Amino acid sequence: MSAGITKRSVMIAGHRTSVSLEDPFWAALREIAAAQGQSVQALVGSIDAGRGAQNLSSAIRVFVLDAVRGGAIPET
């Protein structure tokens, strides 16, 4: 399976930063944000606030994986 990587800019705490993720992770992040009634940018901000020293892209991937495992979005 091949998934393209897409780089997107997001605003976190008033600073613009770029995040590179595989397309399925961006899609899952949009689903999770919609289910929680918030924007992707707000969700990424909350992930960023809790990530500690972990790379932001890695923290997002782990967050999405945990959400799938926890049933927040259906596995495909």
C-alpha cells in the first residue's frame, strides 16, 4: 500500500508550523475533529500541547492510532 505524504501548515499558539503526514492520517484526523466538533487546527493544537518532546507528526500518528483502537473512528 502506498500513501502519499502531504505537508500542511497549521497555526499553533499563534505560530505557523508545517506538518507532514500520510494522506490517510490527514483523512482520519479530519474525521476525528469533525466527530469532536472542532477544527483540525484546534485538534492539532491540543495534540501539540500534550506531546512533550515527541515530534508533532509522530504525536499525531499515535493520536490517530489510539483513536482507531479506541473506536473513535472505524478501521478501514
